[in-house]
Amino acid sequence: MKNLYNTGYYVCLLFALSIFLSVKAQNILGILLLLLFIISMFSKENREKLKLLTDKQIILGLAVFIVTPYIIALIDGGLKARIDMDDYIKFILFLPLVFFLDTEKKFWNFLKSILTGGTVSLIITLFIFIKNYDEWAHPKGFVYPRVFFELDPQDFANIMCLLLLFLISLFLFYKFEKKEDNFKFKLLYFFIIVLNVFILLVNRSKMVYICLIPTVIYILYKKNKKYIAVFLIFCIGGFFLLPHTISDRLQYIVKVQKDPSSNLRLIFWDGAIASIKQSPLIGMKSEQRRDFVENYYKQKGVYDYVVANYEFVKTRNVLDTHNMYLQFLTYFGIIGFISLIFFFFFVIPKKLLSISFYKNREKNEEKSEYSKFIALEIALKASYACYLIQGLTEINLNNKSIILAFSVLIYILNFVIHKNFKMKLN
């Protein structure tokens, strides 16, 4: 069992790298991690250990959220009647992470692997940008070439936003006891942050600005309120310095109906709301909803517009609402949506608010050990808010890379909660 346990740990480190670097590796390592975990759970000792490592409320919330869609699907047409049913079970990757990464050393090595994977991805993306600069600099009509690596362009941007918030928080709050070490750390993180911001800018995602501005303001507020004014001045001044190939697309955050990308979302949201009204309690089966949505768009006179501007062939694309909340409602109705509300808006916020490293910072802030957990607390709260905002325009619950990133997020939350509890006892 010890060899199995050690193997699980090293697979976790590789899995952390794969989040940014390889979708195929994500699949292979994710399956391997689950297999190792299942085998480990045959041992009663390991099951007892897992109980001690996991927060009961997080487990309860996650279980309710995962199980509810399957119950509804089984009652209403079977598991095959709704597409993407295999997505929700992927959230249980949280459990192998908790089990195999149970010590502080392993926890920080895992975070270092994530940072390494993210940094390598950013560097590769920079070279891709340089190589394809001419195409990027000359968009045709509303087609703006995106800069990304391996992942879907928007998934790439969303995950890099989460990484950026952790980088900023660690940069501002984490302190080494030795000045020389502290300087090296700050310098390294500064360059990675600058690279991350640059890549997010040239990615040209509109959601980047919507989700990052309020969450970065939150981090700055926790560090020093004066930084907020500097940040806002920097944002406003920086906007006028942006090349028109970036700034031109930003105008469509407001002028949504003039941009096919933004206008399509309005159409999809309208179609989703109509579907929910049609079957409010347990949602619609996929084929039923596909027929309903196509007829609804034809009645509204927007069907040809949607077909012309969107890959409207696969059933998954037809049913894509570009909003994780509406997507879940259309799939599983109000009954299913209660499980989402319970987990995402009750359990996790409650656990985030229970962390008190920042609250007790005056007594312990100068300690390197304590300061890094202050940084993680602030980063967790900011990144979770960022994730919820991103869900307004993307189906994060059905995008595999985002599911994996979220599983990592709640693993970090679980570990920080336990660390917080131990420090309270001491």
C-alpha cells in the first residue's frame, strides 16, 4: 500500500502539470489517479484516514451536487437521455487529491507543479503569439484570432485568470524571513505576473476584464486600500495604450448586439429561459430540448443568424447556453438547481468565510509560514468569485479543464481549512 500511496503522490504532481500542458495527459492521469484511489479505499485504514482529511460539509455539498443530476436523469428518460452526464462525476477527482496530498510538503510541491505547468504554458503561448503575430494583428471582420495553448481558447483564458489571482496574492502577502530570498521570490513572481497579464491581453477574451477587475480590487483592498486607486488609474490609462486590435474588441462588452459572439449569448440565454419555462421542475431531455430550441429560434427569426455565426451542428453546441447556471437549470430544472445553490452558494462560501488567517494577521504576519496561508486565503476567495463570474458566460460545469481546475480549487480550500483548524488549536 505504501508504494501505491507514493505512486499516487507522483501522479498528482504530473496531473498538476497536465492541467496546462496536455488534454490527453489530463485524461490518462485523471483515470490513473481515480484507479489508484479506488484500490487504496479497499483498506479500512485508508478509508478512516480519508474521513479525517476531508471536510464533512464540503463532502456533503459535493455529494449532493454530483448525485442529484443522476437521480433526475434516471427518473426522466435515463442517463443517455441527457448529454454530458459524464461531466459531473469528474468532480470526485477532489478526493484522490485530498488522500494522496495529505502533508504540507506534498501540498506545496503540488502547487509548485501547478505554477510550473502554468509558467511553461505561458512561455509556449508567447512563442505562438510571436509566430502568428501577423494573423493576430489583422483580424477579419468580427473574427479575432485568439492566442492560447492546448486548451480551448476561453478555457485557457479562464484558467489563466485563476492562476493570475493566486500569483498576485502570493506576490503581495507571502514573505520570506530572509530579505535576499524575499527579493528573489518577488522578482520571479513579478515577471510571471507580467507574462500572464500580457498573454491574457493578447488572448482577447472579454470575460478577462469582467472577472479580473473586481477580484484584483478585492486582493488590493485586503493589502492596502490605496493600491485600488493606482490600479484603476493604471487600467484606465492602459486602455488608451492598448493596440486597436485589442481595444476594438473590448467595446463589445457594452455594444453586445453589434458583436456576434456577445449577441449569440443573448440569444442562447433567451432560448434557455424559454426552455426552463417549458419544463421548470426537472429540465428537458437533450433531444426534446434540441427540437424546442430550434423551433424557438425559428419563431423568433434568429435561427439563420445563429447557424451563420455558430457551429450549430452537434447537439452539444445547439444546447450550449454559454451560462453554467442556465445550463444546469435547462438540464435538471429547479430541483437540480437547488443542489447547485447548496454547494456553490452555501457550503463553499461558508467554508471560505471560516478561514481566519487574514483576521489574525497582526500577530503572525511576519512569520513566513503564516504569511503564505494568508496569501492562499485571499487567493481562494478571489479566485472562487472569479470562477462564479466566469460562469455567467461559459458552461464551466461541462468544460473538462475547468472542472479539473475547480477540483484543485476545492482541494486547496479543504487543505487550508484543516491548516486553519490546527493553528486555532495551537
